[in-house]
Amino acid sequence: MTRKGGAVHIARVVRKYHTRDGASRESVSYLLRRSYREGGKIRHETLGNVSALPPSTLDALRASLSGKTLVVAGEDFKITRSLPHGHLAAVATMAKTLGLRDLLGPACKERDIAYALILARVVHPRPKLATTKWWADTTLVSDLGLEDVGTDEVYAAMDWLVKRQGVIETSLARRHLGKKANPSELAYFDLSSSWVEGTHNELAFRGYSRDKKRGTAQIEYGLLTDKDGRPVAIQVFPGNTADPTAFVSIVDTIRTRFGLDRLTMVGDRGMITSARITALREAKDIGWLTCLRAPQIAALAMQDGPLQLSLFDERDLAEFIHPDYPGERLVACRNPLLAEERRHKREKLLAATEAVLAPVITAVDEGRLVGAGKIGLRLGKVINKYKMAKHFKVSVTDTTLAVTRKEDFINQEAALDGIYVLRTTLTDKQLDGPGVVSAYKDLSRVERDFRHIKVDDIDLRPIHHRLEARVRAHVFICMLAAYVVWHLRKTLAPLTFTDETPPVRTNPVAPAIASPGARTKAARKRNANGDDVLGFRELLDHLGTLTRNTMKVTSETTSEFEILATPTPLQRRVFELLGAQVTLRLM
């Protein structure tokens, strides 16, 4: 009778027995056996008893007999490549949750490059050439198939993306500004600027620099957000564009491109001017919420005017109407802390102005500076250095110079310190007086977005591109990166210093305060669960230490495989908050 085949394995044999006293016992032995087929039946041949071997040796023998290749630690096992992966995996997980790739457009090489540029901007914001060098040392290139992508293809992808900006922003506007998602029907808009490197940028002009880079060419861009400060759209303007012009442009975009109406635009008093309000009133489909300028407030506070200090004897908020503002509500607020701050600042500026005027007055008194024309010229160079000229009375002759404070004017101005007046078309059914104040103060969230885009996270500035389309594409990429960052910051708030539960303001006029939980996190650097708390950028950097490693096995056969480093508890917690496992691949 013939025997066919044969496979060697380790069998675990358990024998049960009873002792003399009736107790049940069992013994375990490990036998090296060969199984074979004989006459259609499976037979087992015991080759030896290996029960005396240590468990680790048994495991190694069992693995070898099953066909696995065993290696000697430190000899046949090598790490051939280790690439940062965790930060990109976290950002890609959030981008997937937001449907970012589908939002960008149909599948193509340009979309993959644009998607990679957005992820890279969140993790490692750098100019485009530096980005293509950086992402070669991450898992981004291999996972998105960008191994051979050069600068020209990056620029082509930017050109492709900017052509789709209108479609993408329309989708975001419907997602976040539509009636269902935005029942308050509020939209926020503000303008900022960034300076330009080089001399041939098609949008670069000198204008009011919000970066305090005087004498430098710049571009301007306006950001549209929802009530929570979530970026929805961004528009780029020449560097000398005035705020009202930018506001008109974004309103036109909301009407025509987004197809939204009945929104209330919230903006500061420099953005939504009286002229712009007149235009909005004629259109009758867009409302507004903004603040009056100082001369308008002063006019309301004139004798017999509706804005009297007695309004704030028992409360710090008052509401009234005025014939100069038909169809609008006026909400006046007085913040005592702001009043004291402005009084202190005014006094410092007045004293500083007097200090720079003192040498001029001394030169006139000593006869070293004579002639009304020369005295006036010298005086004009310094008197408004701190924007305080209106507070001084000046008398000039050929031999004398007298500069005194306008005490009555200063006192009148001081009486209105800490008082601001909001004007809005919102009805009391839409928002009560405190709600109007809170809605206006939410403009600070747009300012926070600009800080994240320009400084903290996205590093939009300075602008290195020359062509108008490339500048617009660069700014748009930064806006989309900021959109991802907004959601990341919100999701990962328990692990950062972000206040997760800011107290509800019982008095919207009073300054905001941090919650006890936020103060505790800041002091202890840990949250209530005992997790370490880091700054948002520090948290991303920590995620970058989670690497994907390429392992090479060399024995009789050579093979490679990839494996993730073991995540730290903090890294695991990040992905728990994101609602996903740490993925080996970005796609």
C-alpha cells in the first residue's frame, strides 16, 4: 500500500485522567508529526516529542513548518525607508469627512495635485517649489501617485483649480449659508491684505497695509464666512481696493453666483458704508448689520438727541429708532472697560504728541526758528504723528508758537468713550437687542480666520506669484486649507487649548471670558481626561512622528512590506476624535 504526500506539523495532544482520589487532571504534550494519505485515509506518524522546548521555540518551529520565513533579529530585517505619515493621515481623514476631493471636481491628475497642495498647505505651508521638494519625503507622493510631478504640472493644476473656484464656492455657500444650515441668515465679510515679493505682480499696488508693511506693494482679499467663522469664499482684489468696493463685489457674488438672497451681511463700519447701505436699500434683498462711525454717534448724542448718557444709568444696552435711519434699528451699547481703555490711550497719545512738539516750541522760544511759514512747516511734520492734531489749538506768528489742548472738545469726545451704536435691518423677531450685539461681535471670528490664514496655520503671505490667475489660485488654496483647518481645530479641541464650552454671555456687551475648563487646560496642560494638551501646530508636529516604515527581509528570498510605527496614546486619541483608524494609506 502506497503512502501519498506528507506534511510535518506540531500537534497539541491533551490527555485527561483521574487521580486515585477522583480529581480530574490533564496533561499536555507537543508532538512533531507527519501527516500523510494512505489508501484514501489520513494517517499521522509521530516523529518526536518536543514538549520540552520553550514556548518561543515552539512558536518559531510552528511558523517555520507552516511555510513562513523566519529572520534573525538585527541580521535579516532592515528598515529601508521611514516617512512622516501621521499628520497627513489626520488631515486626509478630515478632508475625506468633508468630501473635499469630490468638491474639487472630477477625477484627474490636476485634481490629485490640487488636493495634495491643500493637504501640504495645512501640514507644511511653504512656496510651491519648496512644497514639491518637501512632499517627496512624505507618504503624500506615493499615495497620490505624484512621483514625477514637477513645478510646471503644479502650476497647471493651480490654473485648473482657479477655473473651478466659482463652482466650488457655490457648493460651500449652499452647504453653509443656505436656509437649512443658516437659519439666522447671517453672512460675514471682512478684508485683509498681504505684501508681495518681486516687482511684476499683476495685482500688486500700494494701499493701506493691514500687515503694517508700509511702502510695499500688496494684494487684498476678502473672506466670506458663516456665523461660526467657517470659510466659504474668498475674493482677491488689487492692492489699492477700498473696503466698500470689495463689499459691493461680494454682495454681487452672493446674488448672482450663489443664488442666495434674504441674507444679512455683517461687516465693520469701514466695510458697510452709508453709500453701500443706500445701494442695498434700493436692492431690497440683502440686509445689513454694522456700526456707526464716530461723527454719526456724536450727532445722535447732540442736545435733544436720542443717545443720552442717562440711557446707561441702569443698563449698558439701549435700543431706539431715528428718522435718519429709516427701516433700521439702532442698538447702543456702553462698555465701561472699553471707556477706560480709550481714555487711557487718548491721554498717552496726547502726551506723546506734546513730547514731539516740545522741541519745536523750544526752538521758536529761543529764536532759532522764525517765520510763520517755517514754523508751520516744521509743526506740520510732527503734530499729527499720533493722529491727535484735532485735539490741539495752534497759534502761529513769525516769532511765536502756542499749542494748547482743546479741553472742551476732548471732554465731549471722552463722554462718548466706550459707546458704540449698531445699525441693522434685522427685526426684533429675528434677533433681540442682545442678539444683535452678539451677532456683530461674531465678526471677531473672521478676524481669527485671517490670523490662522496669514500667521498661525496657512502662512499665506508673502505672495511670490506674478500672474493674476496664479495669485488667485494661491489664495484660494489657502482658503480651502483654512476650511479644513477650521474643522480640524473644532474636532481636536479637546487636545488643544481651544475653549470647548465658552460660557454663554448673559451680558453681550461685557468682554468674553474663558470657561473654567479652558483655564484648567491652560494651567495644567492636560484636559479633564488626563490627555496631554498642545497647541494646534504642536499637535500636528507630534502626529508627524507617526511614521510609515518600509521593511526589507533578506534571506533565501527578498521581500518588502510596509508597517506603521506604534502610535502614542495622544496620536491614538486624535484618530478617535476623527472617528477613524490610523490608516496605512492616505487614499
